[in-house]
Amino acid sequence: MITKELMNAKPLSGKERLGAFRNSEYMGAEDFEPDSSPVLTIKALYNAKITLARGKEQHDVIVFEEETVPGCINQVRPLVVNATNRKTLRKLFKGVTAEQLVGKKIQLYLQHNVRDPSSGDMVDGIRIRQTAPSSKAEAPIICSDCGKPVKAFGQFSADVISKNAVKKYGVSLCVECGQKRKEMEQAAKNEQVEQTEQNETTQNESEE
Ligand SMILES: [Zn+2]
């Protein structure tokens, strides 16, 4: 069945998803498209009494220049800054004054299974990446094994993942292909060990 109210509403279609149209005025985990890591420019800082689901509270808030980030966030709302993210900002920019932060770019991601201090529930927390996005972040880094763009993973930016692969294998690799190379390397090593063992056995036999 369908209710009267729903009859007058339009069902979601195509790529529209649950959670994307929520009514909160501040940024929440549900605003993020799956596995997205939006890069945003800090426009202004506030410390103000704001209305959250649990009532009015005094908070630090960041407002961004971007209104939308295609593929990452449909509507960019102000971010309420918690202690973890304040610490990351301090580390990234050597301070958290308006002078030091306004105009800077940061990259956000979701950390899964963090404890919400007010409810005790396990939720997705919005985090700031520990590495500042490079200004050439628009040009994707291509994985030399599969040819797809290298994606950020957890707290690691695409840039860090690529640099680590270059250090280890001499080429840029995505997380998946890096893992495959590692497994191949391990398999090759195991084979070598087996072969050495075999050689030793043959030697021992010929000595007898
Ligand atoms: Zn790859």
C-alpha cells in the first residue's frame, strides 16, 4: 500500500539515494557518497551556539567555499569541528587561527565505527585527512597495472599510496594492484625457499 502523503511525493529514482536529502543544517556522514573523499576550501571559521539533534551547543564550525562536490557531496553543509579534527588541522597547518586556515584546502573522509560520545553508538565519523591535498589533486594518478585512477584508502591519500608503490615497485599502483604484487612476491619467495630445500635434500642424498 501507499499513503496519501506519499502519493503526492515523487519516489527517488536512478542515482538518488536514501540519506542524501536529510534536513540537518550541518554536515553529516550521510551526506557522503560511498567511498568519497571530497576536497574542500575553508571559507570561514565560526565559534557559535548552534542547533544539533541533541539541542543547542557552542561549537567550532567550518564553512566551505564549495556548494557541491560532484560525485562526493550533493550539498556541502558547514562542518562542526570536534577535538580529533581540530588536532589534525593543527598538525596540517601548524595552527588553527583564522589567519592560518582560511583559504586552505582540506580533504574529508569517513572513518567507520567510531563511538559517538553523546549516544555511545558506533557511527561513521567525518575526519580530515592527515595530508593536505596537493593543488594538482584534479589530475588523477593512474595505476600502472590496471590503468585505473589510484583512489584514497582510509587515512591514506591517493598521493601517499602511489608514492609508497613507487618506493617499493618503481611504479604507481592502486591499493588492489599493490596487494596483488605483494602476494606475487610472497609466492615467488616461497617457491625459492622450496627450491633451496630441494637442492639441499639432493645434496644430502648424494653425500650418503
Ligand atoms: Zn591498479
